[in-house]
Amino acid sequence: MARVEIERLALEVPGLAPAQGRRLAEMVAQRLAEARWTPARGADHIDVAVTAPAGDASLEHLAGLIIDELRRRMT
């Protein structure tokens, strides 16, 4: 598997408390570490956007949406 290095990961999630934002970032980072897919070559910068479902989405669900969208955009 190719080595992937992520220099910066920024999440903008309006309405989350700082502690929730840190926890979401940790969940996304963990899922990226566990991912078994190789990003497309030349993916120096990727912006993704996800829309949380109506109501209160769990942080786990949001992390899953982010990873799913990254996978779609990078493979």
C-alpha cells in the first residue's frame, strides 16, 4: 500500500463546541489511519463538503460521512 502523508486536516463544522470539534477530528483521523484505500495520485489538496442529516447527528455519523466523501473524491 502506498504511503500517504496528511500535513493538514481542517474541519469547519458550525455549531459544534470546541471539545466536540476536537473529538470529531480525532474520529476522522482514526478512521483515516484505519482506511484500506489509496488516494489518487496528485491529490495535493482536496476540499469536501458533507451535509449532516436533519436533527442531531452523532459525531460518529459525521465522521463516517466525511470519510465516505473523501473516499469518493480520492479513488
